[in-house]
Amino acid sequence: MFSMPPNPQEVVSIQRTLLLALDKQPTLDTTVASLRQKYGMELASTRCCDVMAWAYDEQGQPANPQGPSNWNPADCGGGQLGVSGGQTPPGSLEVDYVLGPVPLAQQLPALTGNLCNRNVYVTAQLQRGEAIKGVPVVHQIAVFLGERPLMLRNAVAGQQYLDGLAAAKQQQQQKKAEQQKAPTL
């Protein structure tokens, strides 16, 4: 997914799902080891063992997001803005490109306060296949990488741009209405 105008076009998230053929399914242990080698040790999960999550700051350094006991960084991954994707529960993604009819100033505290909007997240969901000779294998891998602070900045900039267009249109309509009311001499 790319950022939208008026912002410069940048990648803000990537989602990839691999469905592995029966003869190409890696073992669960091999897959977990490979993910740990690439991303480091995953964050502690409060959910199922088949979802792994990592968090980074915007400079690419590992982050250790803290939150209430009912919050899990693995919930912060997803396919696109405003839509829960893959393994995430509905409503876990708090930023949409167009924030809607509620004024931005009213929404901003909740958006900036949302723990999911503070880090870059990688989540990997591993779907197990039929064990081969008793060894667990992976049938499907879904990986999501999303730069949530950039998504938030883009959403705010996009909404400010749309608000500016709406204000200019309203001013133009008001000016036109005033001109039509004025008596001609």
C-alpha cells in the first residue's frame, strides 16, 4: 500500500501471503527459526502461538511497546488502513486515509494515543498443515509490515487537505450567495 496524495508516494505497508504446496511445506521449527533470524526474537504474545509480532521505531531499532494487559502488539498488523486484515480483530486498525465527518481535532487525541499507531510492526501468522511423520509443518504464511506512524501522518495530511478543499468550496459558495443577494443599482 502506498501513501496517497497530497503526500509523496511512499510504501506504508506490505502484506504477503504464501500458500505452500504439500511437497514444499517447511517444518514449523524451521519457519520460526528463519523468522527469528530475520526479525529477532518476537514480542511476547497473549494470543495463539501461531502469530508472531515484532515492533520497531521509525529508525529501524527494536521497540518494546507496552500497554494494558488486554493489548497485544500482534493485533497491530493488518492489510490496509481502516480494515482489519488477516489475523487481526475488527477495529484494531485505527487510521483510515479519510477520517470521516468527525472533525480531525476531535479524532487526533484518540489516534495519537492508540498504541498501534506508535511503531512499525511486522506480524507473521503461521497456518499449520497436516503433520508429516509427526513433525508440524507450515501450510501458509501471512506476513504484514506496516509503518503505522507514517500511516497516521499521511491520514492526517490527507484529511487536512480534504478539509481545506471543503472550506475553500464553502467560501466560494458563500461569496457567490452574497453576490446574488446584493441589490443591483
